[in-house]
Amino acid sequence: MPKFFVLPWPASRFFNERTLPNTLQAEKVATWFGDCQNLIRSIWHTKRTNANSQQADHAQQLAQRIAVLLTQHKFNFQSRGKVRHLLGDLEKNLQHQIKRHAPIRFFLLYNGGYRASPAPQENCLIFEPDQTELMLLYQIARLDEEIRHIYPGGIEFSVVINNGVAWWVNGIGLQTTQAYANDLRQMITSHGGSSTVRVILQSELPDFDPDFCWTGKPTCPPLAEKDHLLVERFLGRACSLEESACRAAMYTAAEQRWGQTLQALAQQCGAVVLRQVSHPDMLSFRPFPGGAIRVQNGSLGFEVTEDAWRLKLITAETVRQHHIEYVPYQLVLPHTSAVMSEEVCGA
């Protein structure tokens, strides 16, 4: 059977009257994500039990159990051997949080307020949360549920959006990425997660400088063709090799500046910082079941085999190399009031 993929794709973005989507596949996609939405809501509509001093008395044992959970395959794609050197500090952090009788705080480094598109049209960008972000919420809800079985205080999970870096490096408008963040907040609220999940938006932080610029031109070593295409994908247009090399160097400098701010913020909040990809100093977190790749590279779909559909991140490279069947699907969320910026660290 030839390898092919199913990509849920809003009709307004791709389809026209000449397209004949597969109705059965559309129903299967809708059922799949509908079941996920129901599970998320059932978890977050269950009232969280407050932590108490009895849990604090067993903070070490509880921290060890939570650390084991965080390194399991369902949430972490690094082997336990590769993260062993992180476990001591992780358990100390968890113990400290448990002794505060508060939800355990996590920061996940997510994206810049948009995603690269796998669409046939070249270099277009996605600024609306869709099934890709839904499955991130699914993972967070599952983590919350499992931690509550260990520690009743549950979690407080912050999705970190570094839209300032996207503005500094690629000129991606702040209003556009702020709208993405508010749409994501609405998705969280509509699934009952507003007390569990929050969005930290770089441009909303008090010390954010929208006019930041570099003193002197960054060193711009040449890029390989693959890296050049990656820069174009997130820039949203074609560019020269010289420009892409310069923007890659700017990104490195911008991330270093943002990293200093984020590190201070995480320390202030006492949060465990997670990444989507392997990193020597941080634990990884799968952004969707089975996923081991940054989801800003594309959109979530399915890899179809003879016996199963498996969630798969579909990128522009996937579209070029494999058969893609587009299925009309778009999340329908209940109306919620506009969600504005939030306190970063909470109470």
C-alpha cells in the first residue's frame, strides 16, 4: 500500500468547487478530534482537590513519582539515560513546589505565535490555532490527570509564545501573533482549562522592547540549502542565501536575549521548563501523542497504514514527498468572551 497522509484542512483555506473530499474520512477525522475534546473537557471539569500539609510531608516520594511520570514515553521522547543528569534538579524543584501546597508549574516553549504551513501554496503562514494546538491541550490534560493521581494539587501549565523573537527576526506583526495567543486562550477556556493552562506571551511582559535592535551586524555564516528553506518557511516568503544567513544569525542572538528573560521568569515562578525537542539542560515534552518534533513546522494530520491511522506532523516536505489527501475539517469552539492578557505567575 503506498504511503499517504490525511490532513484536516479548513475548506476556506484550500478547497474549491472542483475538490471532492472523502466524506467517510471527514467523519472519521471529526469523530477522532471530537473524542479528544470530550476527554479534555471531562478532565478539566473535574474539580481539583487542594493540596495540604500531608502531601508536603511526603514531598520527596511524590517528587520522585512525578519525575518518573515526566520521563515516560507518553510525555517525553528522550531516553531516561539521556535525561538522568537532569533528574536531581527536577526532583528538588518538584519537592519545593509540593511543599508550597500549590499546583506544580510548568513552562513549555511552544512557538512564535504562528506556524509554518504545509499548504501547496509556497511560504504561507498559519496564524490560527487548529487541531495541532488541540492535541497539545490533550497532552496537557492527560498530564494533569495523571499528576492529580499522585499529587492532588495538579498542575499549572504555561504555554510560552516568543512572538517578540518572531517580530525582531522575521518582522511577523505583533498584533497578528497576539491574536493567535488570544485565540489559543479562547480554545483553552472553551475546554474548561482556564484554571490549569495559561499563555505567556513575550510581547505582554513588562520589560519587552519592541524596538530592540543589534549594535553591529551579526556574523552570518553560510547556510546549507535545508536551513535556507527553513528560514524561508518561517519568514513567509522567498529570500536570498545572504538574507537567510543573516536572519539565522539574528535568530540566534534574539533567542539568547529572550532566554535570559525567560530563565529569570521561570526562576521567579519556580517553574519546570520544558522543550518540544531534545536539549541538554531541559526535559522534553511531546506536543502531541507520539510526537517528537516542534509543531511550528507544520500541521497535525494522520499517517495512514493498512491497520491504523497514526497522528503525524505534516510539513511542506511531507507534502512534496508523499500523497496527501485533504479532508475538510475545522474545530468549532463555543463562543467565549474575549480573553485578555493574564498574570504570569499567578498567586
